Amino acid sequence: MSERKLPISQAELVSLLAMLSATIAFSLDAMLPALPAIASELSADAPNRAQLIIGAFVLGLGLGTFFAGPLCDAFGRKTIAVIGAVVYTIAAIVAAFASNIELLLIARLVQGIGASGPRVAAMAITRDLFSGRRMAQILSYIIFVFTLTPIFAPTLGWLIEMVVGWRGIFASFALFAIISMAWLLIRLPETLAEENLRPFRPSSIIAGTREVFGNHRVMLAMGVQTLVFGCLFAGLTSSQQIFGEIFDKPDSFPLWFGLMAVIASTANLINARAVIRLGMREMVRRALLIQGGFTMLFLMMQVTGTLPDALAFPITFLWLTSIFFLAGFGLGNMNALALEPLGHMAGLAASIVTAIATIGAAVLSVPIGLAFDGTTLPLTVGVMCLVGSAYLLLRQLHEEEDTAPQSLNHN
């Protein structure tokens, strides 16, 4: 793609794309403080089922992503982002009026499908405009802004629940989607060049899918991303119960969760500064080794009973934070590595890569979350297995020399 001038600065572009991506984080994190209330009202006989509110959204997100990418390639990034936001908003309204847990889970599934539109569009726009380590750097900045969402989302969800009840949280989702779409429509032109449109035909999709699955490097990067996502979602779904039930801090949970987000967000800034020099694979390798070592130590302390009671909360807090910290290094870098050779079909490629990573992460994380037994042991064992597997896959992945990174002129 040739360089062209956009009526938007790089800082605003990053902020806009981060807001599109933050639809996901906001939809997940704002729900966490409300899970006990939802469980009490709609699933009192099986309170662990409330965790499925997170899993259903993630599953829908993964399913929708399969279609969002090819549609982005056929009809443009902005069109599919807006259509997805409309579906997301309608599902949020249905969820707000759900009278049973089953209807709420269905609405969350559909809401996740809708959220896939803005998510894939943001990824495809990024690949339209940047490539290689430069793309990884931009993704780090986007994810940095994106990870600021957990700082305020749980607190906002908690405040809304306190004032109008948990159903009001879904109204805030609809408002968020409306604001982000208005920003997109007003400020950013379509980034998909007309000559790069790919017809939405089964033959075109099948051919593109074969190319993705036939690329060994893409498959390895996608596998590592799936495992890192699995760690993130497992920690996310169990965090409220860990703070609320194990450490009896349900009221201060949003504050602790926000503090974790503040600390973990620095990983993206570190990555943005270092990835150009060290490369994407090396950044992820180091992050996996550090997090894996911490998890092994934390696991041994639990198994041997050597975790001091006085230090149980601070150590657990730091360990949970390390899971989010790992995501700051793993997700953007693996996305960039996977999409680098697929710039000619960025929408379809982003669709397949993110769909498989998301669905795979949901499949891996839901059993870990449901295994919660009043201790952190099931989560620790699950994370250790996922991190170890990610490291073994990464050892087979070799980063190729980057092509000259694409960039844009900005005002």
C-alpha cells in the first residue's frame, strides 16, 4: 500500500483503534463486580455458572470473528465495524432485560459476535497501515491504551450496579459502542484500497483459509497467542472469586483490579520501546520465561504449604498481575508475527487468527475457571500448563527478517 495522508494524527489513530478494541475489555471487566449479584438473582443454585457470562461473550467473539474478517475484506473496515456495533448494542439491550441465566448467556453470546466487527476492523486497519516490527510497536501502543480500560471498567460497573443494579451495566455498553462508532465515522477514512477488495465468495474464503493454515509460521504464532490468551481469560474469570472469596475483599475488588491493570499496562510501553531492537519472538520468549518461573515458584509454595499467611495476598496479587503482564508482551507481538506474511488479505487473516485464538482461549480457560475450589491451586496449575506449552511452541518459531515497515504521513 502506498503512503497517503490521513486527516488524523498517529496519536488519535492509536486512541481510536484502542477504543474499538476496548469494546472487548469493557464488556468483560465491567461485568466482574456484578457476577455475585447476577449469580444470586439468576443462578443461586449454581453460582459458578455466573462465570459463563464471561465465557459466553468470549465464545461469541471467536465465532463472529470467523465472518468479520472476510466481510471486512469485501465491504470495508468501517462498514463491518458499524454493523457489528449495532448487533452488539441490540444484544446488550436484550441482556439488560433477561429474566433467566439462559437468556442472559444467549444475549452475551450474540453480544460477543457483534463485538467481533469493531475488533477485527481495528486489527485490519492496523495491518493496512503498518507492517513488521513497526506494526508490533503500534499494536503495543494500542494495547497500552486498551489495557487502561480495566482501570476504570470494574469501578464503573460497580458504581452502576450500586446505583441502578447490574442491568444498567448493559446500557453503558450500548452507549460506549455508539460513541466509538461516531468517532470512527467522523474521523477516519476507509483504509482498504478499492483494488484490494476481496469478493465475499466461498471459493475466495476457502483459498485464503488454506493459505493461512498452510503457513507454518502463522500456525505457530497463532498457537502461542491462543495459549497466552487462555492464561489471560483464566485469570480474568477467576479474579473476582479470588479477591472476594479467598481474601474477603469483594468491595475493594475494582480498586485492586484497576491497580493490576496499571502495573500490567507498562508491559506494552516496554514492548513498544524494545521490540524494534530485540524482535517480537525474543520479547515473548523472555516474558514466558519470567512468568513461568514465577508461576512454578507460586505453585510449589502452595503444594508444600510454605506460602506464609501474611504474604498470601500480596504474592497472589503480584502473580495475578504477572498474567496480565504476560499478555502485554504476548498478544500484540504474536498478532504481528502471524499477520506479517498475510498483508494482501489482512481482514480474512485477522479474522482466522483472532477467531481461533479467542475460541481456543475460551475452551482452555472455562474449565480452569469452573474448577475453582476456594483456593488458587486450580488456576495456578492451569496457567503453568498453558505457559509451558506456549514456550515449547515458541521455540519452534523463528522470526524472519522484517520487510521495510509501512508507515503513513500524518498531519
